Amino acid sequence: MLYGCSRPGARRAYTEEDVRSFIKPGTSRDAIIARFGQPVSDDKDPKFEGGYTGVDEIMFYLLPPQTWRNARFVGFQVRLEHDKTVEWMPSYGK
């Protein structure tokens, strides 16, 4: 599980539905940052233990910790290829 804080410049709190309705395959990196602010972590040319991940960047977003009290959705990651979304995945926590 990932823990962290949103970086300065992050927009208002958002829900899983906000992310689901906005981020689609092909959504640009710039559009995501304009909507949700800077990611908490930005992994360029990510490699996993088994090798190549199939993407050239993974951006990680987390909701501010004060919104986690009763929430299951705590953030998301966006997998990008050539600055365009390939897929996004929600992060759940307690």
C-alpha cells in the first residue's frame, strides 16, 4: 500500500467517479496534471522485477490523508506511453 501526501498545486478533493469519468485511454499527461495537480510520485521508464512494464511512465496520486477516514478509494495511478494514458488503476485503503 502506498502512503503519502498530495503535492502542492493539487486541485480539490476528488472521487473515484471523478477519475473514472475523466481519464480514458489516450487522455494526455498534461490534461491529467491540469485536472488533478502534480502526482505524488512520477516513475519514468519504470521497470519491475520481471522486466519491462509495457509503459514509459507511471504517475501516482493520493488523496489528502484527512479524506481517508471512511474512504476506501485513496488515490490512483496512471500508466502512460508517449504522454498518453494507456490505463489507470484505483488505489484502495483504509
